[in-house]
Amino acid sequence: MTRTRISDDLQVAAGIIDQVDQFTLARFQANDLQVETKPDMTPVSDADKGAEKIIREKLRQYRSRDAIFGEEQGQTAGLSGRRWIIDPIDGTKNFVRGVPVWATLLALEEDGEIVLGIVSAPALGRRWWAGKGLGAHTGKSWANSKQIHVSQVKEIEDASLSYSSLDGWADRKQLRAFLNLMQKSWRTRAYGDFWSYMLVAEGAVDMAAEPELELYDMAAIVPIVTEAGGRFTSLDGEDGPWGGHAIASNGLLHDAALEILGSVHD
């Protein structure tokens, strides 16, 4: 896939996200927001459903041959060998409670590789995006953006670690291992969800990890972290968003963090 084609797809994706941001911001803290509980006991709002509907409609208009996989509506087949992956609102629990840390995630997969990703957090006034070979950037357009890079911290003892919660680590029987990583780190904060990984890509945080994730939670994040110079793998060390869990780092800390996380099992 050429840089020109990726750039064209990024422009299409950015235009779609512009429209989604307007919709989600209008629904954020709306008095008539409708919230339901899904079978997995997680919340879904009318904003989640509406955002995914907008993305799907626009992709059918501009990239009609491509497959689509979204959190709320599942898989739609395509003919091109390409697949768009949608998380309409990452951080729905924040969204429904009025916490502004939430984002729309949109990624493109081609031949088993995530080649572009956009993460847009309109309530924070932030957007991050990357394409294969194009670097990672923050800003809403090429003209109004800056390239971002991971940190150069080399030691766990000097590193800042972000996470979402501790429950999943206990379920994986790795709670003691994760607490060990926390204790060895210089600083820990639960920025949570997409934001942890964007801070890694920007170099503000050095590591982020979560024990339970879906493909749509991770796909858009991967190229942003890796194009910023970092690593994104499963907790088993597999590159990409395929393992059902994740650790992202500046790359320099990655192997040491994986070793600590694998050192103890509850």
C-alpha cells in the first residue's frame, strides 16, 4: 500500500471523524441521552450507536468495497481485502457520567496489518493520527498538526506507567506481577482507555498496559504508537492488536516490562 493511498484514506477518515465529533459533542452531557446495558454488562448510549451509524454510512459512500467491523454492529463483508475497524466511543462509562476523556477510534486494516489510525477526543479538543510510513501526529489536519515521538526513558525505575484498572489483572492471575511493575516504576497514574496510549505516543508517559481488550479498542492506537517510535504488543509479546490484551511502550522499556509482568502468577 503506497503512502499516497494511505494519505488519501487518512483524508477520508478525517472528514468522517469531523462529522462524528460534531454529533458526539452534541450528545455529550445531553439531558435526553439514552443508555442501555449490553449483554456483557457494559453500557452503550445512543451516541455510541449514532456515531457508528455515521461512520458506516460514510464508508459505504466513499469506500464501498471495504469491509467494516464495529463494536456495536459487528462485521460487514467487503470485496477489497481491506477492513475498517470502529470504536464509536472508547470510554463510554466516562461519556455517560460526564467525564470528558472519551474518543472515537477508526482504523484501517490491510493484509492483516493496521495501516492507519485516528483517535479523536473532541471534549478534550485533541486528535491523534498516523499512517504507515507517515509518522504519528497530533492535530486535526496536516496543516495544523505536529509530529509526535515516544520518550527516551531507558529504565523502569525512571518510567511513568499508565493503566485503566486492576480488576482484569486479578482475573488473569497477574495482579501481583502488575503491582510489581507499578512499584518498580517511578510514577503510576490511571489515565485509562485510549488516553494512556496517546500519552505514550507523545512521550508524556513511557508505558501503558491493559489485561482485557477487544480489537476495536486497540486497532487505531497501534499505528499511532508505532509510528511515534514505540512498540505495541500483546502481553505475550505478539505485535499488533490481536492478543486480547496490550502493552505499549517507548520500545526501550518493553522487554523489561514484559519480563516483570511474566515473573509472577497469582
